Amino acid sequence: MKLLFCLCLAVPLLLPAASRAQSSAPSIDVTAPTTAPPTLDRWVERTGNILSNRLRYPTILSGPEEGIVQVKFACSDSGAPAGIALLNSSGSRQLDKAAMRAVQRIPTLHPLPAGIGAGQNYVATILFATTQASYNRQIRDLRRQALDNNARFARRAGGPAMAIALLDTPDTPRAAN
């Protein structure tokens, strides 16, 4: 696809030079800048970084809680997250609210990757961990769950699901894809 795209861009650049050689009349060439949509990997990385920057580990009087929250959302025509809903709770109301607020704070999901349109549903899987051991355990659980889900989708003749997985620790929010 990239080669075809590059050839399409190169051909219009060569044609005006050939037409100028044949005619002495002045011409004005106008080219609109084009940008290719991001790859799915780049989009997930960019969106994950935005989400990580918007995520705040809640202050809980009984001490920090840990858990995995899954938030479902879509992309509105304007690019803002829409239809934000809690898909799977961590068991902590504060962690669930923090995850949903972080998704609400994403300014735009645009530009979307090629082939993915507005209205597509997304799931952000957000990990709240206070230790590396807890993070490793949660990642192991998520990988096992993903393998189970992919096997179930394969049996139904569907494709694998896409997800954004994030880690936020009290000190350093960072994306883990």
C-alpha cells in the first residue's frame, strides 16, 4: 500500500514539469498537503500516552487499592470519546471512576487508523498497581484472559479483539501495550 501511495504522489509531481516543457504559458501548481492515517500501533501508542497522562491514581483513605478496570467507549464524529461505560469493574468504586474520568478527558481520538471509523467501539483496560509484583500478576491474568477470548472468537469465526492496556502507578504513569 505504501508503494502505491508513493507512486500516486510522485506522478502528479512529474506531470506539471512535462506540460511546462510543451507549453510556454505560465501555470500555477497547487498541491494540498496529505497525511497518511496512523497505523493501528501508532494510534494505540498515542492514545495510550494521552490516557496515561489524564489518569490520576485516586487518594483512598484506607490506602491505595489495586485492580483492573475496563472502560468501553466509541469515537464521536468530533473525535471525542462517546458512550463511555464501565465494562468490567475493579471492585473499587474509586478506581472505576478514575478510569472513566481519564477516558472522558481524552481530547480527541482523531486521526483514526485506516479502516477504523467513528462509532467503532474500543475497550481501555487500565491497571492500577502499587508494586511491580502486582503489575506482573495483573499482566499475567490479562494475557491469560486475552488467550481465552481469542480462542472463543476464533471458534465463532471472528477476529481477535483489540484493547488498550495501561498501567498507572502513584509515581509514574506509563503505558504498557
